[in-house]
Amino acid sequence: MIIKEDIELFYELAYPNVSVRNRIVTDQEIRATITQAINNKSEGYRSLYLYDEEIKEHLKIKQTIKTFRGNYYLKDILFDIDKGTNTDVKCKEFTKYFVDQLIEDWGVDESLIQIFWSGNKGYHVTIPDIFQLKPSNVLPGILTATMAKHFPNVDQIYDHARIVRLAYTINHKSGLYKVPLTLEELYKLPIEEIKALAITPRTIAKVEDIGAVAPNMHNQIVIPELRPKQVEAQASKIALGNIITCIQSMWNEGPVEGSRHTKMLRMVGSWCRNGIPKTLVYEGLVKWSNQGMEPYEVKKIVDDCYDKGGYNYSCKDSLMTKYCSNSCIFYAKRGLGVSPVTAETAELSFQEYVKDGNFMDGAINLKDFYMLDHDFYIFPSEFVLLQGKTGVNKSTLLQNWAVDFGEKTLYYNAEMGMNLLTRRFGQISHNADKDKVIRMAKDKESFFKAFDHIHTVNQIMDYEQLSKTVEEHRPSLLLIDTLEDFICKAFGDPIEHISKELKRIALYYNIKVIAIQHVNKSGENPKDGVNISQGKGSSAAYQKCDMALRIDGDRTTINRTLEVLKGRDNPSFKIALELLPDTFRMKQINIVV
């Protein structure tokens, strides 16, 4: 790890369970939390990476660490060896082989290797950062590429928001502890005796060779090809000087106090969508702001916009209208037929799609938000159905997702008034009760920044209007509350029509679509739960969707379950959730059902 000695670093702490995140602590506080977790028999997790002071500034604005794009630091490298479909014996044998590989092939002194039984299904092996990775905002991507090349047989857990179980703490699923093992114990003890050691917390004296030095494998680093997010090819071919003259007028007027921030949002959005490199935009706006904004503030605006694919303000926007000119030229989209794709072209496209792991761009992994045993991905172009009976908090769960996923979101709201929805988003994003959010509003204390990635549509539309709205705003995530609340002008089954349209929108705009569907009264059998064929209306939505989830539970209690009904390539899961009525937060209970 290459770090200046005078920099104080912090971990993210999740305690007393995986759902309670975004608390920034020092290494000393981590050690204190471990003691507390042991005494309380609580679970505890920390981030894989460390952060500098910039993380605190980020959390003041965004309230979630998942959207942080500042510098990441790495102290140690952790290898997660999970047995998966193998037996405990095979998993242990592979761990022994892996440790031998570190010693013999990579030259890591055995005194520098820490081994833990994870408390459930495998082992954690930790070594110093032998790659001497420099702190940067792309460190997780570099580590991911490096580990995938050199250590492909261990779990790839190196994404930017990863948290790992604290040493010596309990795993509630197994009732056992994450405990250290000596090399001799790993090599000689059968798995039954290792599990016996984990019935209670244990520590062992670490024997260190004072002269042991970690090998320097900096020359083995793999640098992934970092490419900007795709933008519309048609838009990137148009010279900026020939279109949207309102943006040029904003630039020419300069950073007038009171409108500096709002103008910057519109300029960044326009340039991002027209393919201007992010570095140029950032450097230009730092100069344009003329020291009226800190570089960190400018960086946040630019990073947020480019992460979300570009804000899109229409000509009806009040500020864009102010600078509108009749010299501005727009060309309507032309679609003169469809060209079939040959097999060769399809193969080349797929090769580009999977190159350097780019096929993961834009995907949501539910494992990042819930304690799952496996990944569960929702990819762009997929249509997901969330089913549930009346009163089980379908809308609440969707609102939690809108806040937590942190993506540029268009939220179609036909279930509640705009003020109520705003208050709900405020409660969820700030983990606050109703009274606190109301006080913040009365005191004119802004609370919207924690969910400013969410734009809402608060009127009932037909699906043609919805498609036009998506075209104008270009979200990466479209949330529908609910499927039944659309005006259908077409003859036939309205659920079939809107389901087809939502799938078309997902494919055409390459975005993720999640829609709520109510369950018929006949499907609200408290004994049998929700029947997939009893979604309100026809079963067309279930047939058209790529994945279907259901939320269920007794509406008179705070306990809920979330399970997979249809998962495409994803494995099934069923987890227990708990509704916190004061904040409308839905958190996972530790036990996976």
C-alpha cells in the first residue's frame, strides 16, 4: 500500500448487521467494534477499501457510499474462498493448495499470511498488498482486473462498495464465528474440528518474522481499458456549435451568483450526452466557475452526471427557455427501416460487449444491497416485475430501491400525492421520522440532495406519453408504481399492452425497468402466499418480464419476505425483511429464509 504517512484513513462500518451502513470509522474504532460485537453476539462488517477525508464530504451530500468516486486505498489483499457447490473437504484442500501457491509461486512469507475460517462456507486468506497499488478513483477496477488474471479461482469480491465480515465476529446463519487458523491447523485439522474451534470467538498469537518483507509485484498489475460510458452515436457526430445555443449562452454569460449551480448542471448534461470527454468538461468548468466553487464541488457535479449517462433538460425547462434562441436548429430522429443483424455482426458485437468486463456496466447486483449467498444481477434492457398483495409495502420497497440504487431514476408515481412521496423519499434517504423531515422543510433545511438522482412523474399517463418522457429524460432506471395505473387506448388486454411497451422501452433505451403489479384478491391466500398467475389482470406481465420478485407477509406485522419467482440466469433466493414504520426503511433480517 502506497500511502502518505500524514493521511488519516477510514473504513466504512456496517454494524450490528449488514443493512446498517455508511458509518465512517478509524481502524481503532473497528477494533473497538469487534469487542462490542463479540460481547453482543452481533454481526459486523467493514469495507474492503479505505478512504480519506473526501468520503466525509461525499456522505454529507449523497448519504450513501455506493456512489463515491474519490480515491480508494488498499491495505491488505483478502482472498475469499467459498466452497460453492463443492464439499467442505474439497474447499479445505483447495485452500491448502492456494496458500502453498502464495508461498511457493508468489514468494509470500508464511508469517505474512493470515488465515480465517469464514464462519460458514469457506476461508478468508489475507496478505499484504504485494502489488503496491497507488490510491486512485479507479483502484477497484485495477484490483479487479489484476485478481481476475492472476487468481481466477477465488471469488472476485473487489468491487468499489464491497464489505467483508469482521474477524472474530459471529455469522448468524451458521451460529459460528469467523476465527483465525494457524497454517498447521489448516493443514492437519479435519473440518469438524475447525468448526468446533468456531463455536466461540478465539484469538491466536500471530508469529511474525521481523525480517519478512512482502514481495513487490507491482509489475504484475493489470490496467483495464477505461472507456467513457456510451453516448448516442448520432448526438456525438453533431458539432456543439450548431445546436442547443442556450447552453452556449449560459457559458458566455459566466458564473452569475445564484444560477451558477443550475447552469452547470445543464451544461454538463448537454456535453456528456454529446460525447465530450469528462476530463475536458471538469477542467473547463473549474476555470468557468472562476473560483466561485471548490474543485471538489465541480468534480461531484461532473462525476454524478457522467455516472448517470447525462442529465437531460428539455426545451420546456425554465432555465433553458430563458436562454432560448430562434437560431437553434434541431433535427428530428429519422428511422428509415430496420437492418437485420448478421451472425458475424452479432458475434463481433458480443465480443465487444464482454471485453474487459464491460457487460457489467450499468448492472444492479442485489448482493450489494442484501446479504445473499450469490450474485443477483439486473442488467440494462431487462424488465423486472415486483408482485405483492395489498398492504405488504410494495411501494415502500420500490422507494427504498430508488434511493439505495443511486442511479438516474425516473419514478412513475400513480399511487400517492407528490408531497407524500417527497416526504417518504426524505425519510428513507435520511433514515428520519416524519416529524424530522417536516421540521427540515419548515426550517428550509434542504434534504433533497440525498435523492436528487430521482425524478418523479406524478400523473397518470398512457404508455405513449411514458415512452416520450423516457426519450426526453433518458434515465438508467425506470420504476413503475403501478402497472395497472396507465391509460390504455388500445383494444384488448391493457396489462398485455403496457407490459409489451415496458419491455420495448427497456430494450430500445437499454435501461432497467422495475414495475409493481398488484395481486388479485383471489391470490391473497395467507396460507399459500402469492400465486404467480394471480397478478391483477392477465398473466401477460409475468410472461413478458425477464424476472419476477414477490414481497409477502402479514400486513398487520412489520415482517416481510422477498423471494424470486422467475430469475432468468440468476439463482433463486428468499430473504426476510423488516419494515421500520417510523422511517419507511426496509432492512434485511440476518437470516436468509
